[in-house]
Amino acid sequence: MMNTGSYEEILHDYKLGLGHFTEKMPHIARKFNAFTEACFEEGKLSQKEKQLIALGISVYSQDEYCIIYHTKGCIDQGCTEEEIWEAIGVTGAFGGGAAISQAVTLVQDCMEEFSQSIN
């Protein structure tokens, strides 16, 4: 079950878990980390656009840790609330009510918490 603390605490728990996995499986973790870092590098798509895509996929797949991680990533990359909601709208077109329910709860709560931490 997910930590019930702040979303910053949940991200911290995720990073601790990833660190533990890295200790146990360093070869795999290094390759995974290198792959994901390469995927999010600036390219023809900006890092901001890539975070919006990742958030949409996270919402569609109901992956709460990734929803939190990529909502923060969107905010860190300068996404506006309107840009995030537009991406969620596209996600809802594919994921229906399940996607929208994650957006109006978890994404909304994360935007509020993370936006307060940068203001």
C-alpha cells in the first residue's frame, strides 16, 4: 500500500526503494536508469512535452507512483495547470472514467502540493 504522507514523502519512499533495488541489482538498475534518462533528454520533443506524455501514460495505466513523479516533473518543467489538464483530457479520451478519476483526485492533489512548494 502506498505511503499516506505528503507526496514529497511518497517520492522519497520511491527513491529509497529504487536505491535498494540498485544495491541488489546494480547492473540492471544502471541500464534501466541510463535508458530512462536517455528517453527524457531534450530532443525533437522538449523535456516538458515528454513529462506531459509520461503523465498521460501514468494516468492511463493507473500507476500512482508514476502519476506523482510525473506530475512533479510537469511542474518542474514549467507546465501550466491548463497544459496538464489538456494532457489529462487526451488521456481521458483513451482511458475513460478510470483515467479521469485519477486526474481529479491524485493529479489535482499533487499539483496543489507541488505548486505550493515552488511558490
